[in-house]
Amino acid sequence: MFNNLKSKLKGFFKKTPQDLEEKIYEDKEKPDIEKIPEAVETVKVEPEPDVPKLSRRERIKAEKEKKKESIDPLEADFGKKIKDKDLDNILDELEIILLEADVAFSVAEEIKKGVWENLTGKKYSRKFRLDEIVEMAVRDAVHDVLKINEFDFDEWMKGIEKPLVIMFVGINGTGKTTAIAKMANRLQKDGNTVVMAACDTFRAGAIEQLSVHAERLGTKIVKHAQDADPAAVAYDAIEHAKSKRKDVVLIDTAGRMQTNNNLIEEMKKIARISKPDLKIFVGDSLAGNDAVEQAKVFNDAIGVDAIILTKIDTDAKGGAALSIAHTIGKPIAFVCDGQEYEDIQKFSAEWMLDRLFD
């Protein structure tokens, strides 16, 4: 996943020392070795201690860790300093890479600003290469963007009175119904009892699809006939959960285009009736900036609380994952990374960074 963005960033980091090192960095005056031959001649070389043999991969990893532990790469007066006036060329190229990966313009600008703040006026240790310094600066800037609204779903659940009601919104084709089934499976494995509400009464196929998942998972489903009032289905599901002392109600909703006024009014009515504890927007990570725009519409209509990104395993660009939470100010709670019920996991900034920079 994110292979497109990851490879472009790698190329960017490798290119930096080749094209820009002389322009960005300058060394302090170095001592003339020829003028101090005695110092060179009297250097005593200590024998290397016996160490266990390591593979090349283990050796490289150990050397990197030793570097990081020994000294802070920035603000170390080892004679190399970043020239502020020459950072613009680097940052402009970084911005183009981000935009080509479907990162929203405002988010690309935020990352660019973060990199500038991480590098401008700083001195850095000779123990680190230029590309390592730039990569660290970019990683930290991306981390700051992703950390804005992290959300621990499991911790949040502990403080909510049961039955807990979760409403899912999003357009058709994003994998919304499958994401609901994955959530049901996850909740049940944690010992919770679940009720599904088939509130997409606009399509008979949607009711049938959710019913198939419910049967496979052994989950209770509340459904009405096609064209029934979706809000009534949600109400009945919640009342059933209360009477049977179920833990969680998962509400599926219609997913016609987000610009459909009837759909938006329908969403608002379901939200008024069900009073959900959590409203989750389900977005297709492959949709890039379209997913961001869709999230904005649903957020303006009903107030989205969190996001699930689907098809993350096939997303080569990564733009939606970087942009969507920052743009609407709501956290990504989960990502779906496969077709099986178990292929859903909590999202975190570290999870994303490991896949972009590992």
C-alpha cells in the first residue's frame, strides 16, 4: 500500500544530496591535516572488541540505532547548517510529490510548513547524511498532521451507556456495508452483542447484502421491506437492543450520491430519531480527494465523528489517508485492508508512518 507515494518520497530523499547539498549546506572551516602531522601520527588505534557476527541487515539496523541514540541529529554544532534561503526549491518539489499523490492542497501546505519549521536555521550532526535529515524532517511533519485527531475506539466505548448506537454514512461502492460487518465481527470477538439495522431501504440489494453478513456472523438484524422509512428501521433496532439488553446497534444507511438532497434529508432524519453515539463516515481510500469532498458533505449535514477508510491495501497514492482527517478535523478510527472479516484495524499515526517511511 502507498507504493506510489512511498517510492516518490524515497526518490526525493536520494536526489536531495546529489542536486542540492552544495546549495543548502555549508561546512565550518575544517582543520588542515597537513599542518598537524604529529596528531595524525600519534593516534593510537584500539583493537576492536570481540562482537558476535551479525548479518548485513542486522548490522545496518544496529548502526542506525546507535547513531540515533548517540546524538540528536539537529541542533548539534558539528559544522553543518541549513541555509534558509535555499529550502524553497526542496519544499516546492516535495509539495508537487504530495499533490500528485492526491494529498489535499491545504494538507500539502501544512506538511510543507512543518518541514520548513523542522529544518530552518538548524545545525545538524556530521554523523547523519543529508537525505536522512530531510527524511526525518518530512516524517515529523507528516506525523504532526496525522496526530491532530487520533481516536481510540475501544477506550471510547468504555464510557458509553449501552446500547451504544453507531451510524454509518457514505456513498455506494465504498465498502460501507462490508465495513459494518467487519465492525460487527470485531465487536462480537470482544464479547459484545450486536444488532444490525438495515436502513438502506432504497435498494433491496442492500438489505439482502447486510442480511447475508448477519447470517454468516450470527448477528441479529432488524429490517423492513424495500422503500420503508429508514428512520423507523433504526428506531426498531434500538428498541430491540434495549429490550434484549444488546450492547451495540450498527446502523447501515443509503449511499446514493452525496449531492442528492433527499439522501441528505434522510440522513438527518435517521440521526434525529436514533441519536447515535458515534457517526462514522466510510470512505474509499482509492477515491483520493473525492473521498475528502464526500466527507465534507456528510460532515456538514450530520456532523461526522470519525472515519473508516476502506481498500487501504490497494491504495498506491495514500492521499486520502493523509488528507481526510486533517481536512474535516475528524479522526480516522479504522482502516480496512482486505476482504476478510478480520481485515480491519485501528488507525494511528505510527501505523501510517511505518508504511510510508519504513
